[in-house]
Amino acid sequence: MVCAVATALFLGAGTALSSGTLVVPRQDFCAHLRHDVVSLDLPRVRFDQLLNVCWKWLIPLGLANLVATAGYRQMGAMSMKRLFQP
């Protein structure tokens, strides 16, 4: 069902429905095939593995990005003040 909706919304099935061609079933089959290949090819990830990645990598990277962005903005604000002082 999800592949049929994705075909109708994103692959231009609305124009093919009015012309009466076989474009929609072919696009829907391709979407189903792509979904099946990806879901069967990739291993399943357990919830505890996702939490492990989140705590060890994603949260520290996000905090480092926050600190780096704040430092960059602060340096930019200081240089802008120096430019516009008389």
C-alpha cells in the first residue's frame, strides 16, 4: 500500500492514470521490488544497538557541533563589531 501511494504521489502516476497506460503498475512493481531488495539485503538492527550508537556517537557529535557553531557565531559577531566601530 505504501509503495502504491508513493507511486501515485512522487512518480507521476496522476498523469498516467488519465491516459490509461500501464505506467502505474510498472512503477508500483519497481517500488515494491526496490523496497523488498533493500529490506532483505540490510541486516536488522536491534534497539539496544541503536541506543548504543546514539549515546556513543550522535549525542557527542551533536554537542560538538553546537559548541563549534556557537564559537563560530561568536567570532563572527566580534569581527563584525570591529568593522563597524568608528
